[in-house]
Amino acid sequence: MVARPPERILDDIVQDKGRGRPVRRKLAANKQRNWLLALTLYSFAKFAENAQLTDLEQSIVTAFRKNGFSDQDIRQQGGIGERIPQQVRDEIFPGKFAQLDTKKTYSFKDMEQDADGIVKGILAMPNVTKLDVQAIHAGEAALRDFPLADRRVLQETGSAMVVALAPNRTPANPRYTIKATQFQCIDRQTDSVFGPSNEPYWIFGSLGGGTAVTTQSQIFADVDNGETRNFAAIDGCIWGQNCAPQALPDGEIGSLVQLWEHDEGNTAQIRAGVATAFAAAAGLLAASTVAAWVAALTAGVGAVVQWLLGFCDDDHIADQTIVYTREVVQKQLPNVGQSFNVTRRFTDGDGDYTLTLKVAHVA
């Protein structure tokens, strides 16, 4: 089957029909995190019109150009962004970001002023769980006091976030790995256009300490209900490039995991899109000292990747974001050789999967 042209993909989203319907629903349900997507498309549109770019707009365009996007790619996405009707903009973009057009300017100074509101909007979303780590460590609260987003919310948004922050008091000497080990297909994506089995793949990215690490799993062929698949030794890396142990940095760390169904997407474009979105976020990381800014950036990257890969004509199923600090991990794994598993559910009401991650104190 031939991949759909970008104009057809946008029309399906705007008209809320076919494969565009779940895309628009999830974009609208996750409206607050789409601030970075709005900025990206707006910056691309200004570039396409040869308009003068601010420092922030140029930073976004430069990051994409350095990571595999051609000027033609950028202009194409800029043109697509300009075609989004205002009614749809108001539905999927938060506040002032829905009003951006090529006659306006948006700089790092503007972002610094807006950062606190961006963070508050994202952390107030119903699919976000904020753990009071210090209260848990002090015995004043238990993990069960902070429930994860329930299945209904997951099905509506196709997304969830857990924020677990504690001040870093221990040295950054230990080295850790965070890696996906296996996933289970509970219910395959039934609206896939390619037969009874799915071909899922996973995208992993982490942002922290000014460094962005992004990886993409293999495409798992012929996955059906009830099946469990394992990741290879150097596949599914979340922290530690090539799954090699690495120290956790100071400050916050944001990890994004996305589940996709492969239809007609170009895997080279997919890799470029993911790496580029994280590279652009790394460039914006130092622009604000607002608490939980990494959470806002990582969530924003999730929206950008969802959009770009959607225009590669693959289907987004669901994603999870985890924001944490080194202290949270070291408190749970003080000794070399210790590890724990984390299982997360990925569903949008159609596809339904669980993913198991292993966090290990290696050295």
C-alpha cells in the first residue's frame, strides 16, 4: 500500500475522519503539552517564508537542519502548519501558542516568561502523577497514595507522565542502565491497514544534564494478542547510549517512551525525527530555571515526535514520560548489582500493550 501524501494526512486530522480521528483526539486531550509543537511548526513556517528568525526560532530550525532535516522538509512542515485552521489550532494548542503566526515573533525571553505557566499547565493534566518522593522516603506517605492514571484516562489521551523529584544529595559516581527488557501485546491495534498482526516498534529518549540520548527499537514483525517479545541486549536503551552504564547527571532527567505501529513510515525519517526533536529540546533546556522544566520539555518533545512520525504515515499508539532525579534512583538502588523492574501500560483504547523496564546499578 502506498503511503499517504502529507496533505491527505493533514486533511484527515482537520476533518476528524479515518486515521486522522484518533490523532486529533489525542492531540486535543494532550493540549497543554503541544506548546513545543506549535513553536516548531511556527518557526518552520517563518523559515519557509524567509522571515527573520528570533534566537529561539533559529535554534529550533538549526537543530532540525543539523540532525537530518533538509530545508525542503522544514518548508514542507511549515506549509502544513500554516494550513491548520484556527478552530483546530484552538483545539490542539494551548493559549497564546494557538495564536502564533508568521507575523509574530517568539524569543528565548518570551519562553522564559511563559515557562512557569507551561509547566503548571502540563502538571495539571489528568494523566500526570506527581510523587511526593521526600514524603515517601520520610515514611509520611506511601506509593499507593499517588495512583497512576487509570485506564479510562490512558485510553482517551494515549499518554501518561510520572514525576518523581528529590534534591540530589549523593555524588554522581555510580553508573546505571535503564533498559526495556520485554513487552506484551494485550490487544493489537485493530485499525491497522495491514492484516491481523501488528508490527510495533518503540522509541526511547532521555534528556538531562544538557545531553539528549535517543534510540529506536527494531520493528517487531507479526505481533498478535497475548504474545510477549524480548528486546535484544543493545535494543531498548533508555539511559546509557548502546545500553552501556552511565552516571546520572545533576538536575532533572526526562525519559520518553513511545509505542508505534509501523505501516508505511520511512525508518530513516523516523530516526531523524526523534533525534532532532530531542536535540531541539536540549538547545532549549538551559533557557529556563523553572522547576520541572525538563518535564515540560520532555512532554513537548513527545508531541513533536507524535506529529512528525504521524506524517511519516505510521500510527502512534501511546507514550509514557518519566521525570526523575538521580537521588530517586540512588535511594532505591544504593548497592552495585541491585535492580528493579517497572511495568507501564500503553493504550489508546485500540492497541493495548505493557512494557517492562529494568533499572540497574551496574558500577
